[in-house]
Amino acid sequence: MAKFLFLAFIGLTGISIGLGTDSWSYCSNCADGPLRWTGNCASGKSQSPIDISFTNVTYKSFSDWNWQNYGSTLSTKFTQENTGSALQVNLPDKKFFVSGGGLVGNYTTAQFHLHWGPENGQGSEHTLNGEKFAAEIHFVSYNVKYPNLTYAAAQPDGLAVLGVFIEVGSPNSAYDKFLNYTSKVVNGNTTARIAPFPLSPLFPSNTSKFYRYQGSLTTPGCFESVTWTVFHDSVKISASQVAAIRGLMMNDTDYIGLNYRPTQALNTRTVYASFDVSPATETPTVADSAAGVKITTSLLLLMLIGALFLN
């Protein structure tokens, strides 16, 4: 039981515990890298993340979202943490709740964390039609019928994770609420208390368009207990804000660098979309239209020559 709780803690916080049988990292060529993760990570058939391809998405109508306290600024401070493999903000217990949106039950949000890469063309865990984003933020909630996050992680309906793609663009003041304090947690396994702020502005303005599928945690032990929601619209943050994330260290000498798991096989699962993703009717390009004019002109010339010859 103690070993189970320890492994669950590792999977939920993203902590790499160093060398040993239970160690893991994001180093693709290392002995403890993602391609060599064991247990559910290797044998599971409902693993995350995935590529969300429009060719495999099915439309489904979902109920409206119900957010509790997401738009509020609470009195209790948050705890920002560099886990050694991710930037994570731990939220006060049972203050933020999400339901609706097709979720079965009520979920309380325990933390959010970020995944990123060394450059703008990589960093997100999920991909959209093969496209990678600079980063991805995950809001982790657990079913209130379970006593805590660790216990819920091992239950089939235990977790609901909301994922948002992040692109590099204009500055985003909502993200400054925690990114301004990354200098306090540069080194791995450090924490800082930060002022509370509302969570809603961290999401895209339109949360009605999203994808839904059943999957897993994206770190060992990869428990297949997650109802995933990935929003279609991304949010933008500035290059300097992304740089603040990329400046985080695993330890005193090594940058985190990248902390995303490669996409996993969809297998027999269905990915649902809350909106119609069928492609619009293709319109001819300018080049195609020009070619069409040339053909039409040639035919008209032939017809005129033929008419003159016959006369």
C-alpha cells in the first residue's frame, strides 16, 4: 500500500526521483526516458497524450460548463512549485470546482502545471492534426466522491484534466499572476507562496469548443483514470513569458529543457468534439483560378479560329 501511494505521488506531482527502479525522466535516449517507462505506461491501451486528428473525431453535444470559484480571487495563498520536472501551482483544498461539460460528477481542482519545450514548435503534450504548440497547461481535478487526489488517481472515474494549448504571441497579464514569480522557484524542488488569483482568465475566451476522450496521466504510473478535455482555442503569452518557463532548472546545473511525453496510440478509443469539425468546402486557390481562365481563353480562341475557317 505504501509503495502504491508513493508511485501515485510521483505520477501526480511529476517528480523525478533520480536513479533507481522507480526513476523516470523525459530524456528520450536515456534508460529511464519515456520510451522505457514501465507498468501502465508500457502496457496500457488508453494512454495520454494523443494526437487529436479531425479525421478521427466524432461530434457530440455536451452540457454547459459549471465553474465554481474559477472567477474569484480567494483569500488563501497559492503555492508555486518547481517539482524538478514541471512548474506547478497547488491550490487550496476543495475551493475550486468544475462540473458539467459532459463530466459525470463534480470535480475539485487541486493544481495546475505546465509542459513546454525548448522552442516554439514543440512543448505541448497533445497535438492537433499533428501540430505542436509551444506549451500546454493542465488543470488537474479529482472526483469529490473520493477523499483526495492520490486515492482518486487509481479510480476509473477519479480525475478530470482540462488542457489548454499555449502559443507565443502578445503578453498575457493573467499568466503574469504566477509567471512573475518563477524567479523564486528557479531550482528544482523549491516552492514559494504567491498571491491568489482567478483561474478563468487562464482559459481561452471560448470554452464551448473542446475535445473529449478517456485517457491517462502523462507521467508514471500513467494511471488510466483521466477524463480529458482539451480546448480547441489556444491562449497566447509573450516570448518573455515563455522564456521565464524555459529558465527553470531541474537542479543547480541542468535546465528542465522539455517535459512532454510523446503522443500515444489512440487504439479503439473515440475522441469527441463539442462542435462540428468537418472541413469547409475547399475553394480554388489563386493559381487554380488563373489556370482556369487560361484554359477558357484557349478554348474561345480555337472556337473563333474554327468559325472564321468555316466561313
